[in-house]
Amino acid sequence: VSVREGIITAAFNAGDMQTAFTHAETLNVDDLAEGEFKTLCETVLLCRDAMETATGVFQQAYYSSYYGTVPARDELNAQFDSLLTEESNKYHKAFNYYYRYVCEMYFFSSEEGSADRQIEYLEKVREQIPELIFVYGYNLIDYFISDGNFDEAEKLAEDMIAINAYDDVALSLLAKLARIDGDLAKAKAYVEKGVAYENDLYESEREHIIICILNGNLADAYN
């Protein structure tokens, strides 16, 4: 249990939900001593159940699209609504909203007003589970950047780094924001941290190449 406690805690806090789910499922949570770890495992399993339930609606729509019949938005939302009751906990509500966002993005992104609906769903996820920033953070950051709201994007990315100092996407996003602001030295410091940690972090490496090009270091960019 002691080894799994470290794995589950680190994975869940860093947004590696699948690893957290896998290890929590190997434990008999009812037999654990009362305390923070038992509460964490119960939370992990609640998230797993909530994600699986909400994912089912998306997957059904996804596979039906192969046959040329994507369900209407109202139909999908009715299916999500049917998953919720007065007893639904915040995790079921949060993942319900998250997969509404996924459906909106995947099936209806080209429609008028879709971007507003997408960010509305993500904000509702954040409202329900603000502590699980890795569930909604990356997507919200993308919207903040596209809207020119760089301060909000930077704050979210820094919150991620505070939890996982070597989060590849957050490091590259902070580098991108610094680059947009014209501070190439600051941008370079972010990506070098990611590249130094592990030499196959895709987002940090891509941002590193861009910075090398902007600095005129074409040989480094090529390498």
C-alpha cells in the first residue's frame, strides 16, 4: 500500500488519471485505514466512475458518426442530463460538463456560438473541481490564448507548474506566452527546463526549435 500510495497521490495530483485509476482499482478501499489516503482513493474511484459514465455518451455519438448520423446537440445534452440526479456528486457533474465540452468541440465546433458554449462548459468544470486543474486547464489555456487573455493563461499554466514542475505542456505554454511578449530569454529558460528533464518532451522540444530559429540558431534548431 505504501508504494501505491505514492504512485496514486502523485499521478492524481499531476492529472495522470489512468495511472491513478489503475492502481486504486487494485486496492480494497473499504479495508484501508481512515485517513487522507483512503479519502483520496475514494475520490479517484468516484472520478473513474464519473468519467466512464460521461464518456459513454460521447463514444456512442462518435461511433454513430461513422454511419453518417451524428446526434443533434439537444439529443446529446438530454443524454447527459439523464445521467444526473439530485444525488450526483461534484465529480459526476464535472465530468458530465467536460464531455459536453468534448461533444461540442468534436461535433459542433464549426457552428455559430460553439466556442462560447465550449468555454462555458469548461468553466463549469473548473467551478465543480477547481483543485483538479489538469482536467480542464490545458483546454482553458488554449481559449484564453486565442482570446488574447494572456494573464489568465499564464496564471493557469503557473498553477500547473506549482503541482508538477516538469509538466511539458504547461512549460511550453509559458514559453509561448513569454515569446509572444517578446522575452525570448525567459521563453528559452522554460523550454530548457523541460528539455533538460527528459529529452523527448514533444511540446517543449517544439517550442525550443521555434526559439532557436528566432535567435538565429538554425543548426541547433535542425539538431
